[in-house]
Amino acid sequence: MLAGQMMNAPLLISGILRHAALCFPDQEIVSRTVEGPIHRYSYADAWARSNRLAHALASLGVQEGDRIATFAWNGYRHFELYYAISGMGAVCHTMNPRLFEDQIAYIVGHAADRFVFLDLNIVPMLEKLADRLPSVEGYVIMTNRAHMPQTSLKNVLCYEELLAQASEAPFPWPQLDENAAAAMCYTSGTTGNPKGTLYSHRSTVLHAMGLLAAGCMEINVRSTVMPVVPMFHVQAWGQPYVTPICGARLVLPGARLDGESLHELLDSEKVTVTLGVPTIWLNLLAYLRQSGKRLDHLRNLVSGGSAAPIAMLKAYEKEYGVNVLQGWGMTETSPVCSGGSYSLGIENLEEDALYQRKLRQRKFFGVDMRLMDDDGREMPWDGESQGELQVRGPWVGDGYYNDAKATAAAMTADGWFRTGDVATLDREGLLQITDRTKDLIKSGGEWISSIDLESAAMGHPDVLEAAAIAMPHEKWVERPMLVILPHEGRQPSPDDIRGYLDGRIASWWMPDDIVIVEDIPHTATGKVSKLTLRQRFRDHKLPTN
């Protein structure tokens, strides 16, 4: 081999914010705080405070490889922790406060977190759990002295006092191995215990650069980006790293994620790009329609985490002029591996074909994908053939933290990650997820896509959410049942829904039962919990049986 003569400079997270402070020092980070007021400062300010925070962590005895947990919303202090913890060589372990108490206790214990940083409104929850967190040596409440609460937590510190006591000198950021662990996130654990994915500096930087290279979100120095997806959920889909790399203005919405609060920031801060799960965007859409408010500055709305219904895409684009982009990824893939993007000739498509195209996303450079059938045969990229989606790449995990059994189940013998998603790929590398392997409905030997059935039902003007689940059937083995959550004040009947679906889905896809409910359960990351629904209706009898 003739070696190239290029420097081997490591890709490190600390270099991202240093770059932003040098090249975009005055660009703004705007945060809605848990205390209430809007906080504003610059990338240069964030870099200076991250230096002090790294000194503070070192004074607490934090060392390379230590796991430091954060229970926090999208705010400027959480942003500082992303850089100080990882930059000094420790592991930033973002925790989802919406998880069940048993899950939280398991995850903190499994990760062996040494310190916990937490927002004010999360203090009561951790007070109840503290006795079950033996690895935790202390808690840092992310506020100033004036807002410090009375608490039963032991070894409590005030975030702003911790920073005030730290050195103002530049922190001696270590030149780490770029493959060193930088951050950690656990799956929500819908089956078995939650599983930890351990991201490296290299994977994190490459993921951010891959998002920018794809260009589908149009994020650059002229953009104002508001990640509504929480910073505790797969690093807010990489946005805390993407925005400082390109110098975009960053808006962090805090804990208030209702339609009115989100619209207030989207409008007042002139946000051009925002990201979140469909549940958030459906609630915002309902608020816009009820209030008559507009989205005059927003250009791109990115939806991920679960399939976006076509009716939602059409509503945002036709009623508000906002382009909706769908992305795909998982906790184990950092998370984003594909995103909505332009194709030659797309402007010539008929409306129905255009929106079907918008449900697909092009795979990003750096990520390999393949579809495998049940017999281990690779399926063609023809847009029709379905198979389990398997992926590999520099920001795809090669296993789970301290969990050999789960790792063995997730990885193929030749080193691909098994996603558990069923999908198609076409000749342009456009991906369409058709279902989860565990959510597919197999009726008489033929597959019914729960995602497509739900999307069709959510086009009905009275339907807020829909979930399709497989129910046992004496003749067909399984048949679909549709669970419907109406908009507030609406009362569609099952016959109304059937009439709407007639002609919009294959006749044999028509649900054998349609149940109208007052709530649909969600997981801690905002996805519909099919597991909970299956448990709720386990004794339900289909009328066709």
C-alpha cells in the first residue's frame, strides 16, 4: 500500500463548538428556560461557559470514560453539557424523563452514572427514585441560586454556582482518540430491558456532517433551526452539532411543547427549520386551525420517529405553505440515515404520486442499506419488493453497551444491523418504511401494512390519530382492527370511517372492526405504543370471527 501523506487529526466534539466560537462568534442561541424567561447568548458565550463547565466537572473528579447523566429539556445549559462532558472525555448520557420509574432505575444502574444534571421540574421525580440509584454520587440542579428548590436529594449542587466557582482559563481539551465514547442513549425498551447505544466522537461528527451534506433540510448560516425533538432523545437528531458546524441560529424550546407555545417561538424567532415527531406536528396543526394562526417564516418541517400521514403533509403544504420532509433513523443509527430530498422530474408528478414520493427518503452517503427476506435473500431495489431493512455505516452501532445477548440478536453474521423495519428501496435509493416486523398484519398469507392503513384513516377530517393492530381470526389467522382517536368535539362513527376508506385502500384491507377511543397510548419517545394497544384489546373479539 502506498500511504497518503495527510494529517491524522481526530474528529472531536470539542472542535465543533470551538469552530462556531471562532467563525460565528455572534450567532445567537435562544432558549426558553424552565424558570420561564427567554435566554439569549452567542456561540462565543456558549464556548466560554463550556470551558468553565469542563473545569467544574474536573473539580468533581470526573474522569475520561465516566458516564454523566442529564435529565433535561432543550435549553442552553443542556447544550453546554453536551460539549463539556464529551469534550473532556467523559460520556454524556442523556436520559428520557418520560420513561417509567423502573426503566430509569435500570438504565442509570446499568450505565453506572456518577453524577446527574437535572432541570428544575424533574427534581420531584428523582427524589422518589434516588434510593434506587446507588451509583450516583451527586446531583446538579440546572438553575441559579434564586431558583434552587428545597429537596431531599443528597449531595446537591447549583449549576450556576458550580460554574461561578470554576476557572475562567481555557480548558486544556484533551486530544482524545476519535473512537472514544462520547455520548450514550438507551432505547425505550418496548421489549425487554432498555438497551444502550454508545456513540463515539467520530460517529457523532460524521453524522452531523452527513446531515449537512445531504442538504435536504437546507440548514446553513442563514437558517434559524428549532429542534422540538428533545435533546434527551438521540441527541435531538444531531442538531446540537449540525447548527454550530454551519453557524445556523439555534432556538431551544424548553419543556413547553404544546401547540400554542411552539407557535409562539416559531413566529417570534422567525424559525425556518424545525424538527419533531408526528404527534407534535398533529397537535400544532390542530392549534393552527383552531386559532387561525399562520407559519409565515417556516420553510421546512422535518418529521421523524414514525410515519407521517399524507393528510398531515398535505395540510401543512396546502394550508400553510410549509414543506414537510420525512426522515428515517433509530437510536442505534445516531439516528438519521435518510431524508426527504429532491428528485429530477418530481415537479411533473400528479398530486397523489407526488405525496407518495414525499413518504420516501433518499439514503445518505456513508450509510449502506439492504433488504433481506425471511430466507436470507437480498431483495432488489425496485420500489416494490419488501424485506427487513439492514444498515451499516460509520454512525451505525455495532452492538449494545454491556449486553451481549441483545447485540447477538441485532447484528448479522456479516456485520449489518437488523433494524426490525420492513421497507422498500427503489432505483434512486429512495427508502419507504412499510411497517415494523412485529406490527405487520398477515391476513390469509398476505401482508397488510399498518402504516398505510393508519395514514389513509388519518385523512378523515374527524380523525386525530389512528392505530392499526393485528387481531386473531379463525379463518384468516389475523385481521386488522383500527383504533381511532377523534379530534376534540368530533364523533365519527365506525361506518363513517369505513365509508371514507372505501376506495382509498384495497377492499381486503378494510378493518374487521373500528373502535373509537378517548386516548391512544404513546411510548416515551412519542410513538404510538402498539404493545400497549395489543394488551388493552387482548380479550376483544372481532365481529367477523
